[in-house]
Amino acid sequence: MFKFNFFKKPSLFSADVVQPLTNIPAHTPVTLTQIIGERKERHRLTALGLVPGVEIEIVQNRGGALLVAVRDTRLALGRSMASKIMVQP
């Protein structure tokens, strides 16, 4: 029988699933798997160091722009651009 816990907040974050960067909570390290979108957007993100296989840490995710740490750099990404970055924990 299914039991629903009303006190536990449902999480969009799953450990095994590839999902957009916007779904990841703050202070969570993830690995970039794919960038979806047009060629121009992929090229721009690649030039910033966001390439498949790189480790990313979400520094801030409060509903506006995301602040992410990539290698020794911090980047601010708009939500529309961040939603095109697919990651996996």
C-alpha cells in the first residue's frame, strides 16, 4: 500500500537521472553530460569552459540567475540558458 508523507517535501533532484541544471539544489556537485540548444548557444557555453564531463557546483539557485563554479571560475547563467545544460550527479 502506498503511504504519502505530508511532512517530507518532494524533491525534483534524483541521483541517477540526467536533468537540467535548473533542477539541482545549491551546493551540489554535478557532472555536465550534454548541452542542448542551437549551435551558437553550445559554442558560447563551450567557450566558457562548460564541456561534457566537467564538474560543476551550484553555488546559488534562488529562482533568478544561477551562480555556478566551474574549475576555478564562477559563472552567472540565466535560467533559460541553464535549462539547456543537462547534468548528472
